[in-house]
Amino acid sequence: MVQATPWGDNAQLELVRHGVTGFVIRSFAETRRALQQLLADPALAARMGAAARRHVESEFGIDATWRLLAAFIAHARAGGRGLLAAPEDLAASQQARLAGGIANYAERFPRLARLRAEAPLYRRPWFWYHLAGDLDAILTQRLRARRGPSLARVGLR
């Protein structure tokens, strides 16, 4: 089960095919329904798990990754730019992934809708702890980028 996040990195949609290898959810209510469905039907959970394993191994396993890498290297050596043109199956796969990504980013997720969807998290103390850590890391990185190595001399990370 993954959350659709078209406002950010949505690569999880390449891993999970809704209803086949898992569930792509958009709200806490959808999460609850999906979990209830999986708990009520262990055979469905087993089928989805097996399908997910096959999908990830076939698309992202060592053999598939090396084949794609070799195709990219050959493409670059031949002066190619952008998506692959050959082999045909890899080129079609890239086109399909690009089309899926574009379609997903076409959805509208205004900030208020996102905040409303995430609101239950804001009531949990662990959320604030992780948020503070994320903010610290982001601010530290931005300060380093602006001031260079001088931060290390004053004891900031």
C-alpha cells in the first residue's frame, strides 16, 4: 500500500499497480478500507504479494537493471539524448512510464487539500519530532549552500 503523492515524488506508482500488486491510496479512509479488505481476504493478500514480487523482480531486478543500463550506455555512445529508441520493449516501457507520470501530475492537489488529507498526522507527537528533524536538515543544507565551508568552523554540522 502506498500513498499517491503527485505534489512530490510519485515513483511509488511504478512499483504498485492499484488492485494488482497493492493499493494506491489517497486518504486515511482509503487506507482503512484497503487494510480491512486485505485482513478479510488472506488469499487476496497472498495473490497481491506474489504479483508484487514478480513485478518488482521483472522490472527492477538485477537482470532488468543491467539490461536497461547497457541500453542507456549504448544510446549515449551513439549520441542519443532523452528516452531510448531501442530496444523496442525498453523504449515502449519508458514511454509508458513517462505518460503515466505526466497523467498523474496533471491531477490537481491544492495545498489546502494536501494539508486536510495529512491533518491526522499533525495531532501525533512523533510527527512533530520528525518534522523538526527534517526542518533542521533542510535549513542546515541551505545554510551550507549559502555560506560554504564556514559553518563547519563554527560547529554547525
